[in-house]
Amino acid sequence: MWGTVSADTKIWLDDQPVAVHQSGVFVFGFGRDAAATMTLRFEYADGSGEEVSLQIADREFDIERVNGLPPKTVTPPPEWRDRRKVETGRVRSARSVQMPETLWIDGFLKPAEGRFSGFYGSQRILNGEPRSPHYGLDIAAVTGTPVYAPAGGVVRLSAPDFLLEGGIIIVDHGLGVTSTLFHLDTVTVEEGQRVQKGEPIGTIGATGRASGPHVDWRVNWKSVRLDPLLLLEEGEH
Ligand SMILES: [Zn+2]
């Protein structure tokens, strides 16, 4: 959701501060398991304030239950744990920037041509144990298929070989909105580089933990994971 206020307004969504652009534009979003009610609080320059209660609609997600699987114990080697800590730290800091720009405002385009092969919010329950939900939109196509910036921005993370994600790019679209694209075969942009919407940034692959070539596209508002499919322009589905 986005809106406009006078630029000297302060805004919070529950206890999270919401950045306001110099044009007065602000943006926020809700995740898969958002509370049913949240409060948007405005504090105006003259000291007055206002609260708006937001009712968040329920939504069904695909849940797949698989039982009778042989128990599997996987103990990652310690050097993986250390490497993972570095990688997740890089992802966190890439997403922590609040760039004062609104490059998401013209909408998003599909980052690759291909078949949607995995959806936001879906979850598997293996032997009664819920796994963490899938937070990306997967687009499957042959290795080497171009991947485009879904909206303009600045590249905050670019790496060829993360353990789980493989080739990964994080693009900062401004005010806390970021796109993450991974399992890339090649990554052709550098950290700090500015990209235009639709500009090629890499290619589809099956790097990291992937069962076949696809790009996993995620969109965040700060640490809140949003459904990329809801952001695609009309005709892009
Ligand atoms: Zn995926």
C-alpha cells in the first residue's frame, strides 16, 4: 500500500516507523501471517495526530501434507554455519537501507519469461512438521534465460555463490522496498550499480539449493515479505 501525506508527517505501522519521501509518498506492506488488525499512526507537524485501524483480509495458501517419510537427519558441517552467518548478514544489511527514492511507484514487471512454478505463501508439512513457507514467486525457464530488474533501483547485493540461493542479487527500489532474485546462473551487475526497470541483470540457473533452473523472486518491505505476484502490472501474469 502506498499513499501521500505532507512531507513533514511522521508515520508508524504498529511500532514500525514508515519512511516518508520528500514528495510525501510513503509505502508499507503486509506479510503472509500479518495480524488481522494493524494501526497506522500519523503525527503531523503541528503536533496533532491521527490513527487509522486497518483490517487485513484473510487469505488461503497452498498447504501440502506429506506423511510417512523416512526420518532424515541432516547436520550441516560447521564451516557451512559460519558461511551462512556471513551470507544472512549480507542479506540483512542489503535490505536495511531506506533509500529516499520511490522507484517501485511505476509498478513491477516479471523478471523473466517462463512458467510460474512456485508461489508465495505455499507450505509443506512433512511428517506433521510444518516447514517454513515459500516466500518467492518461482519462474522456471532454461538455464541462460535473461533475468531483468523488475523495477528500477540500486544493486545492494550481488554474489555468484550463496549456499542456498546460489547466484543472488538484491535490488533496492527505495523506502525499504527491495527485490531479491536467486538461483542465478550468472550475475552481471555490481553492488552500488544503478539499474533501470527491465535492464538485464543476470540469467536463470539452478545454483544453490534448486531442483531445476528457475529464478526465485522475492519482494520485501524492510523485513516483511510481500507477494511479488500482487505487484505485477496488469497483463504481466
Ligand atoms: Zn523458490
